[in-house]
Amino acid sequence: MTSRPWLAVLCAAAWLPLTAGAAPQRSVPSELGTLTVSTLAEGLKHPWALAFLPDGQGLLVSERQGNLRIVGTDGKVGAPLSGVPVVWSKGQGGLLDVALSPQFRQDRMIYLSFAEGDQQGDKAGTAVGRGRLSADLARLEDFNVIFRQQPKLSVGNHFGSRLVFDRDGYLFVTLGENNQRPTAQDLDKLQGKVVRLLPDGKVPNDNPFVGQRTVRPEIWSYGHRNPQGAALNPWTGQLWTHEHGPRGGDEINIPKPGKNYGWPLATHGINYSLMPIPEAQGKHVKGALDPLHVWAQSPAISGMAFYDNPRFKAWEHSLFIGALAAQAVIRLQLDGDKVVGEERLLGQLNARVRDVRVGPDGFLYVLTDEDDGELLKVGLAQ
């Protein structure tokens, strides 16, 4: 496939910033200056992910219970779109990530990841599908599933899942191990993996395990626990992911083809019962790559966005990550691929942060994972 570096700035030029909706702007202190925080929308039911539409049409926001909505430029929350698949909405399962096709202006394709139940309805796995957004923004047309995590093992835990297109148009999907720890090391299963697909769900011929018997050809990397953050590094073009540890040991990785990232053999965490992970052999295990960055105490990370916009110079080369347990946005300062500083933002809001994205206007857009979830717009006072 030919390289398309413009993917990283898809639709930016024609996108119009949202205006504050439900609440006035607040001022919040931070290390790099005063944050400006506006509530653009509220009343969202456990929103999980967002994606920017072009031409001032607002944002797509997924709600875990199964609705996909458009939040308009005036902050108005639209009715649920029709044509969205039925999801398995139990525990951590439901409607998860949303992403635009790299060629959205031509094909209007919207990609969704979601929990899909088995025939009995008692277990589920992550699925990915795509449909065409109608011209009136009211429905997804001709939605079809292009990928299914097999086997279906989750009873409500650890689905992943983030969707990221790289510069060449390949689709990466992060997959949790469904709280079935050993499966992350099983190459005949799709639990605890990052997979790499063509936009139609087919397997690229140069995936690392193509042609190997008893190994799933979709696999790009393995040994992951529950990766709920993924983004393309705008300076290197590499995929970065992060994943939940157990009790301690949340981590960031740069998944390489065919490599093992250790779980559950290698971990910096312990079980929620305060006992060791039964399969764990230590923090470092031969044959597994160490994480790029580790939190000894888990913030419960979700959502990830690199800051590559000239609007707020102080945020240059920052990586923003949502935190559920820590109820904050984490700003990591980067020097190349090294994390050289950390700051916690928005802790005053007392809300679980599920997703964080950088808008084409340079502001942060943040989703809080609550019964009355909010979409926030965050900037620096200038």
C-alpha cells in the first residue's frame, strides 16, 4: 500500500471548533498555566470514545450501553443513530471505540469496536465493524462486521479495545485477554493481542505470523492484558498502546511485529486479592519486551492522544492519557520515546476519564465515564 502521511491530519482543515454548551468556562490551575475547561455536552450515558467529523458537523460519541450519537457544534446531543449493531452490554462490555475511515471524505465509513455475545449470550468477545454514515447524519448504512475476537471468553471483563489506522491505512485493534490470563500467551487465540488488518478486515500478507500453522495470522503482538489506549505517534509513525495492569503495573508499550509483552508471565502488579499473579515469573522475563513506561500504582488508564498542534506551545511533545481510578488526565512529557515528566490534570472534577483526544483546533476533548457523562473542552489560558 502506498504511504499516506496526511492520515494524521485527516479532516483538520475544515473542522470547526465546538462552542461551550451546558456550562460556562472554568479556570483550573496546572503546572504550565491556567487550564480553561468548558462543558460542551452532558447527560451522556457512560461515553467511551469520540471522533471528529469534518466540515463543522461535530463529534461522534459512543455510549457503552450501545448508542452512537453526534454532538453538534452548539453542544447539542443528537438522537442515537440507527444502524448501529446490537452490543453485549454487560460489565465492561458494550459499544466501545469509534474511528473514521482514512478516506472518510470519499467513503464516509465509520468503524466501531464493540462487545459481541455468543449464541448462548453468556460469553462475549470484541468485534469490529463498519458502516457508511448517511448524508443526513442519522444512521449507519450497510453495517457489517469485519473482525471477531475468537474464541469468545469474556463474562464481562477486559475487551480492550481501541482502533487506530496507521499512515499506510492498516487498521490496528487492541484486544483484552477477557480476564483469562494465560490466553494472552496463546497464539491460537485472539485474547491479549494487538491485531493488524486491512480496512476490510482481511489479513495483510506481511503480518508476522502469516503462514504459521496453529497461529492466528491477524496477530501483530501478544502478551497484553487489557489495552484501552492506542494512538499513532505523529513524529515517528509508530503505534503506541497502553494497558491496565492488575493491582499496579499499568504500562505503555510500542508494539513491534511478532513480539511478546509478557502478560501474565511478566508484570509489575499483583492480584486484587493482594496475592501474586499465579503465572508471574517477575517484572522481567526472558523473551518478553519490557514496557516503555510503568506506573507502580495503577491510575487505571484509558484513552490516549499525542499533542502535535501549534495552538498551545507549552504542551508540545506531550502525551495525554485518561485515568479512571485516578480521576484525572495524565500529561506525560516526552523526549523522543522517553517519558521525562508527568503531571495530573483535572483532578478537581472528581470524574472517571474514559477518553481524551486532541481536536484539530488544538484543544483537548475529554469524556467522563459516568451515568451523567460529560464532554469537556480543555485549553490553556493565553
